[in-house]
Amino acid sequence: MAAATDIQTVNIIVNGIELAVPKGELVVEAVKRLGLEIPIFCYHPRLKPVGMCRMCLVETGMKNPQDGTIRMMPKPAAACTLPVSEGLVINTESDALKKDRKGVLEFLLINHPLDCPICDRGGECPLQNNTLFYGPATSRFIEQKRHNVKAYPLSDYVTLDLERCIQCARCIRFTEEISGDSQLAFRFRGNKTHPITFNETKFTSKFSGNVIEICPVGALTNRKYRFRARPWDLQTSEAVCLNCSNGCNIWFDHRAGKVVRINARTNEAINEEWTCDKGKFGHDYYNDEKRLETPFARTGDELQKADYATVYAKLLEAFHGDNTGMILGDSLSNETYITAQNFFTGQLGSHNIDYRFSANQAKGASTVDNSIASLELAKTTLVFGTHLADDLPIVFLRVRKGWFNQGTQVILATDRSDEVSEFAAHTLVYKPGTEATIAKAFAGQVSVADAAAKCGISEPELQAAITAAAGATVITTTSLNHEAAEVLKALDGNFNAYPTGANERGAQLALACDGLSALEQLKKAANGELSALWVVGVDLFSVGLPREEVIRALENVDFLAVQDSRRTETFYYASVALPMTLPAEQDGSYTNCEGTTQQMKAIIPPVGQAKPAWRVFEELSIRVNPRMPFSQASEILASAPAFA
Amino acid sequence: MAILDKIVKPMIAGLGITSKRLGHSRPTVMYPEDKREQFPRTRWRHVLTRHDDGLEKCIGCSLCAGACPARCIYVDAGENTEENRLSPGERHAVRYEINMLRCIFCGYCQDACPTGAIVLRKDFELANYDREEFIFTKEMLLEPALSERSK
């Protein structure tokens, strides 16, 4: 970043106030420095200006440098497309402008249906707000309004209402400039112009939820939130998305203790103001009807409701020594990992406490040299062995932003082409399982010809990519082949093995992992060598292991304790089960892939008798060894040196 | 004489007033058998009205809940389908509840309603024995359809 003194400024006059602003800044941004607001629809600070809606009209003029006289232009200009220049004079308030704004709004409202009472945007709608502040009180338009398709399901997540559209092209520009899938475009001309996917195909973007939020009217609405609530019915709280390791900041909108929708919360260091669809639409598990509400204990063949005391007694009887194991999910809070480690190793004396289901996941904190925000400044980026848009969606947006704005050269090496290959300078699609060979080719440890032959890539392509990748910032995940990761780590550039589990980073930091890994524990359990197994916050059937192996492990372990928020498939094998709260129901902290630890407060009440996992470990711990337990999540985090 | 002045005369005067009043109409009504006619703009119990064709006027927009100073209205909306059409347009109320213990009968909900669905009418007999009974549900608030009213 350039130092503040390097920025060239120009002198402008806004409403009679002289102001020095960076050269080339748009007028609509420059006036914000005075606390002024220009009404806008199509302008969006993160998108390129187009000047389509004409809402941001301002009066402009030039100051004569010789005699200081001001000559105003005869007609207003759009503030969103006008960069500031030396001597520019701007008026944002005048009677003529008031009339202009009224006129623009009257035109926009001619074909707008005014079905605000049933529109999901009603109450938080820029068109409503601007009409209230700048618009006419009544309409002179008495003719029939344009009628068009209403409530068209554009995808599983997005509903399109063409009558409400004001053709600002924000959604179109988002798909072109930010998400890069370019799925939306204008069709037809004049009065009939409307945004739609090509040939009305399904809108399959992985970031489609963002167009709902940037739409200045209710043309694009959330299908999952459709008619669920109005903005004034909702309570909203700051939260962190825990559906992947990016740790996007979100607004958690809830009503009567139920999550209703998720919106992005601006955090320039992580997600800017975007979310991915997995995060925005993937919080249904809070309202899942399979939520576990009470403790369960097995009597014969049946799992029956029990109380905590009974289950605690059974747990303490079954778990002691190194013949027992605990498997933790990778999306639990830091507090859970810290207390679990202290309790299971310190009190019960077993070192088999782990979260790793893949042999590739190394012990300890993986190397992460780049923060998410710094990725957009990289000159060359090597994306290796990961499908960024799926594994790390916000990292994907940053990499793409770097390419789009700074011209970052992106090299992709992966087992199938994906969203990154759309803009990558070099795409290498290798045969699955040959990661190590191709990594060695990048490090010069094997000849390019051999590697090309083995990986199924043409030799010149590989050679060109290797030449281009010199000193590149490597982006990969912790599940990358261990050998390949070691080779890439030794390369010149920065190396980032981002964890993909929501709080895998926290698990890396908090858990010692000096016993059997989760995978090894399951193998041992399958052979009947493990007397008791404790599974916390993970469904073993959804971690990508073969079903038969999981079933064999669960059936051959003498005592299985399951602690989860839902009645997962694993739950039905349990000897005892404990209900667990979800992140929004408990205080806790989570560490995202770049290592930022973010706090989350309890937002909604816990379901049934569910307790935070750390509280269960603390309650058990004082039964083994009486002491003053931790009563708050913050005390636990403060006690752990790894998170200091 | 004193007896005449102090006792008999006032008695006769009092009876005179009584006999004069006997001819007047009675202001007291025999509630609950008789009920006094309410003023035209009286605001008492809410009613959810219907269109003439029997469809509900309420579209579940929750503007009443937004306007309510006592926050005593709860609205849950749903989408109309061809099979299940409760109101004209896309949206209807699935749940519409008013907590009458909280309601201050200000009538802001009636003002806010864009379709004139919620109105405060003259039924003032809202006492009850059970607190739960004061949650008026949509079924209780909704006026019967015209076809059912004639029965």
C-alpha cells in the first residue's frame, strides 16, 4: 500500500466547503468525507460505476484558476461516474436537484408495483427510503403498470420478481466482477429490459446470496426467508459463520428463538461484505427437528431418555486410561478443545484425543503465512490441490479480486478444473493421487518430462506453469497430500496450508494430538482394541470414511459416548448420548483459517437441556478432581497460552 | 310546627322530585341482559375482516405488529398457492395473534393496515378467567365468511 503522503490530492468545493480529496476519487465517495450522503441505487462501492439509475445527480461546475470565478454546468451530472479533478465545484443540495431527484424517483416508480406490504425487502429497502426522503408523495401515473413475471424461482435460494426490478445492474455486475460466474445479464431493450440467467437456466453461482443483499429493491429475494418475517419482527445479533474455516462475520437474524436468516456483516479483513451460499443459506441445522434435547442412555437395545447424573456416572466408569479415545469434530469452540484436552488427558489419563480423520493432516499448527486480506496483493498465486470456491469461498473471492484489480497471476494445479481455472493463467489438471510428483516438479526435484508423463499433463504446459510460479504464494489446505505439502512449503514464496474445518485452526492450537489420531482410533475400535470411544460434535458417517469401516468401529467398541447437537447416524450406536449447544446458543471463540480468533456470544436460548460441551467437561472434571471449575467461556480462553 | 317544617315538608319535596323523575327515560341499563349502544368510533375488540368473496383481507404483512406500541401482535406469514388460497395476492397470515392483556386499544394497527383487514369494533366484553385465553388467535379474530354468517 502506498503511504498516505504518496496520494495525490486535488482541491474541490462541495456545497461551498473547500476540500482536498485523493485525485480520481468518485464524487459520490468524496462527499462522504463531509458526512453528506448522495442518494444512490446502482452505485456500489465495491463494484465499478455504471451510472444507470441517475439517482445520484449533482450540480457541477469549475473554478477558474486565474480569477477564482465559478462557472456552473447547465445540467446536473451523475456523481457515481464523475471522478474529482482540480477546481471541481459540486452542489448536492439545491431546489433544482430536489426536483431532479423527485423526477428520477417518479420515473423509477412508474413501473414499480408498490406491493411493499408483501415484499420481503419492505422496511429495509433503499427504494422505499430514497422515496421517503427525496421522492414525490404521490404518483401522477394513472395508466396500467408494466406487468411481468413475479416470484420466479431463479435458483433454490433466489427468487426473482421482475416487476420490482429497477435495472440497476448491481446483481449483474456482482456476478461479473466479484464472483466471476457471469451468470446474470440484461435481456431485451427499453421497457422490457430485465436481468436473467442465460436461457433462464438455474442460477448456480456459489455466491448467489450476495445479489439478494445488494439488490436495492425486492427484485431478488431470499427463497428461504420468503415471507418468514419482516425486518421489524427480527432481532439481529453479531455472529460468526461456522460453516467453513473462513469465519465470515454475519448478522444472525432471529425471531422467537429461531434463526430466520443470515446476512453478511462487513469485516474488511475477512469477508468484506460477502458471504457464500453455504454460509448464508446453510444455518437450517439450528431449527432441525432432529435436535438432541435430553441426555440418553442405552438400556438393552433401546436408547432411553436419562438425566445428566446417570450419564455422567456411566461416562466416568467407562473412561480411564489409554485404552479409551475421544474424537472431536473440527467445528467446536476453542473452549471445548481446551477443556476436553485438560479433562481427557489430565483427569482421565488418555492421550487419544484428536480431530484428524485424514492421514495428511499433520500434528500442530499448519503453516499460514498470509492473512486472507493480504492474498489480493500477491503478485503470483499458486492454488494447489484445492477447489477454492468450495473449500475456502472467501479466500477464492480474495484471489479473484487480486486478479481482477491488481492483475495477480494465478496458477492452478488441481485434479479437475473449477472456478479458479476461469481466470487462472495456467491450469494444470493432474491425475488424482499424483500431487506429490507435481509438487516435486515445482521444486525441481523431478524432471518436468517425468512429472508431466506421470500426472497426465503436457510437458510445455507444465514447464510454463513452473516458470510462472517462481516465488508464488502457495494456497492449499491441510488435507493436501503430506509429501506434497512438505515440498511446497520449502519453496521460495509464502506457503499457506489453510485448515478447512470451521475451527480446525483452534483444534490445531489447543489439542496436543500426541496419542492416536481419530482415524487410528476408529481402526483400533474396529479391531475391538478400544474399550470406550467418545465422539464429540461430529457425525462419523459424514467425514468421508467408508461406511462399513465406521459401522465396524462403532459396533466393536464396548462403550460409545456421543455428544452432539443432533440425532446423527452415529447417535443411534451410542451407549450414552449428551445434547450439545450450537455456536449461537453458547459463548465461545473460534479461530478461522488465517488464525484470527473471533468471539461469539450466546444469541438464542439452548434447545432442551443442551449444554455447551466445555461445561460438560468441566462438570465431569470436578467429579474426578474437586476444584473450582470454570464458569465462563472467557476464563477458559484466558487460561490457555496457545490463544494468548 | 317544627316537625312540619323539618320533616314533612322535605319528605313531600323529595317525593315530588321522585315523582317528576318517574316520567323520565332510564339511563341505567340492565347489563348484562341489556347492553348500551357504543359510540360509532369506539375501539374495542379487534376483528379480521374479509372481502366480499370470502377471502381474507389480511396479507400477513406485519405492519400492525410494527406499529403496535405495546408489541402485542404476532404475525407469521405464508405463501398462497392455487390449492390453498386464503387471501388475494401472494401472501397470507398463517398465525395472527393479539395479546389482549397487553393491548392498549390505541387503534394504530387499524391505521397501519394497508388492506383494512384489522379493525377495532364495539365488542367490549373481553374479561376472562384464564390468562391463556387472552391470546386471541387468528381463528378467534377472523369474522365468519358471508356465506356462513347468514346461517
